[in-house]
Amino acid sequence: MRVHLIAACGVGMSALAALLKAAGHTVTGSDENVYPPASTLLEQLGVVVQAGFDPARLDGVDLVVCGNAVRSTNVEAAAARERGLRTASFPQALEELFLTTRKPLVVAGTHGKTTTSSMLAWVLRQNGKDRDISSAAHRAISARTRRSGPASGSSSRATNTTRPTSTRKPSSSTTGRGPWC
């Protein structure tokens, strides 16, 4: 499936891009500003992300995922609606494409997400459950580690999420659209 991410350089959306690529999808993206560290990670994954927004980038796309920063007035989001393309918010795409076959542990909040996620990842690894670890922080630390060696307290290898994903298609093309798409 060909998936286009609008606002692809956010922490969550870049992690979603990594999951989509690992699942074998073709992923493209756009964002108002394209800069490291997300642009570097996405480039390493083979995800082409272009600065600015252009409806022509939606040609041949099967699914458009809108990040939380995207408003309905975004030219790509508006074009996706006008063309009748399937659209989903970031949480809808994550749930429907990846979480229906798993029991997710979610870390949220204002402060401490990276630290808490790292500790949770360590506990899971110690108990033989590391194959499903997927977090933006984990991937960023792993990418940095591959370039320069382990940082204090970090893992020396990235985990690859390769479990089968759901075959259900996001149903938001007709209902369930958030305020973004």
C-alpha cells in the first residue's frame, strides 16, 4: 500500500513511517519544515519527505495520514477529501494498521515519556518481549547508537517490528474524521 503522511516530521508520525516501512508499505511525506533529527531518520528509512504541501504528491496514494498539526484547510488534506481518498488521523492509522493484533503499552504525558519508555523497554527485553518495542525515542537512540556507539544507558541495537499487521482498512474515508483531515 502507498501511504502519504502529512506533517511527517513529528515524533509520532516519523515513528509511524518507520512502522509502515517495516511492514512493507511505500511511504512518502510532506511537512512545513523538514529538518533533523526526523528528516535524517526518515531519509535513512527511505521515506521521501518534501518541504511544503502540494496536492500532486497524492497521485497514486492509497491512504493519507494526517498528523496532529494538520488542519482541514491544508491543501493536501483538502485535496485528499476532494478526491475521495482514504484518510486517517495518526491515532486511527496506528490503531487500525498495527494495534489490533497487539496488546499495546502506551506511555503518555507532559514529562518523562522517553525515560519511562526506556525503562519499560528494558523490562520487556529482560523478559524476552523485545520484538514488539516501537517508540520514536527507542528508534532515535538506536539510530544514534549505530552511528557513534552506545550512549549512556542506551541499547546497542534497534528492534525490528515485523509481526503481521492487521488487514483491516482504516474506515475514516467516510466517517470518523477528526478536525485535522
